[in-house]
Amino acid sequence: MINRRDFLSTAAAAGAGLGLSPRLLEALSSGAFAQSSFIQRAIPSTGEKIPVIGLGSSATFSQVARAEDVTALKEVFKAMTDRGARLFDTAPSYGASEEVAGRLVNEMGVANKMFWATKVNVARGGPADPAAARAQIEQSLARFKQPKIDLIQVHNMGDPATQLGVLREFKKAGKVRYIGITTTNDSQYGALESVMRNEQLDFIGIDYAVDNRGVEEKILPLAMERKIGVLAYAPFGRTSLFRRAAGVGVPEFAKEFDAETWAQFFLKFIVSHPAITAATPATSQAKNMLDNIAGGMGRLPSEAQRKQMIAFVDALPPAGGR
């Protein structure tokens, strides 16, 4: 595994390749980075602050986690923890992600720096077995090698009444700090609204991107009204945004809110919404983790600039299938 000096040299080279400015490169390489530069957002139910950029573990992360050599994932975790990023979001259904992440960060001695977020769902389209839900949560605790998990959410609206009840048991026992529910399916937004209005939640997890703004109408305002934190999944539109922007330069007006790459542009749109607690882009490359972290630095777009961003992205060609 590379040492810190070698890693920072590699990070600087990667940052230069990504087009990061000398100012951002200096900040990303600074030991004071986490304290001085990373935007933090408060969890509404407690006021605890976490950085606005975390790490997701679906897609490419999960694919690498299943591979024999996971050195690249070690470098991703080092990139994030060295710079104050804490939130790691996963799920038992994401292949080997829970197990591999738990093993790596414990080997690296950084497990105590993490804000662990995972999910529970044993409903499989029907009623959930409470015993099976408890067993899945205990398995997550064992994989992370932690006495408690920061956040567990009911995955994809799976039998909320039963599984939220199980999560409350674990929260009361001190094994889970925050609970919530997720959906990545806009056909479930009505059901999600009902749960948000009738259950005591700390978080919800939803898809949100500059080209996928359906949650802005009701879900995000309701989260603010009910003081519920929001994790934004798929902030790059499940890669559709990068495909649409291929060969197109980041617009000049993005400099007004310190976005120097497309990743930063897309992430700053997400985290500039006041309802969003954190975005969780997935990656298996340290250079991309650095780029994503830079999306949580500096100025954020104003409401007028957000509209300008939407207009620019809406004018891009379609991705050719999403």
C-alpha cells in the first residue's frame, strides 16, 4: 500500500489530470483540509454535522469489491478519510461491499472515522419477517466490526411498518444511531410521502440529479418541513450526465461557484439544495474520490445559478438510454 507522501504526489498528478486548479490541489493536499474547507451540513434531528460528500458503494465500487485485488478501494478510503469525508453508504444487497469495506477500514485503522450507513430489507415484495430483519442487521454489525451503526434505512420501501419497528428496537438498544427509509423509484414517492408524514424518521435516501429532479416538487420540501435528513443517490444520473456532457466543456459560469470539472458541477447542484444533507457518489478510483470531494468545497450555486445549470444540462443531447 502506498504511503501518505506517495499518495499525495499521486493525488496531485490525478488532480492536475482532472483539471483542478492549484488552489484546489493545495487544499486537497493540506492536512487542515477537513477543518477549513469541506462544507458540512447538519442532520436535522440532532444537529450533528457531516460533510456533504460521501461515498456510495453501488455500481463500480461493488464490482471492484467482488474482485480479488481491492487495493484500489483502499486508496479510495484513504483519499476520503485523509480529507475528512466520513459517510460511507452501502447495503447487504450490494454484493461484497459491506464485508470488504468493513475489512479494509479496520485493517487501515480508520473505522472510527467513518459514518456508517447501510440498509435492511428482507421483505422481497411482501411482508418482512422481523427475525430475518434482525439477523440481517446483526450481520451488518459483524461485517463492519462496529458496536453500533450510524444509520440504517429500510431499503426501497420494503414493508416500512415492520422493518422500521425493528430498526427502532436497535436504536433503543444503542446499536443504531439514526433510522430512515429509501426509494430510488419515483412510482413509490406517494408511499414515501405517507411514511415521512406518519413515521419518526432521521433520514430518507432518494435519487437526485440535475437531470432527475422529481423529488424537488414534494419530497424535498416535506423533508425540510419534517426535519428529515436526505441522502442523495445517483448524483451523476447513473452515468447519464457524463455521457451527455462527453466532449462538452464545463460552462464558463461554473467558475462563479468554484466548479472546475463536470463531477463538481453535478455535485454542487445537488448539495446546494437546502434539503440535502449529503450526496453519495460511488467510485472505485481515488482520483474520482478527490474530484468528488472538491465538489463539497468552495462556493455553492445560488438559486439563479441552479436554474442556469438546469437550462444548460437540459440543452445537452440525450444520453442514448438511461
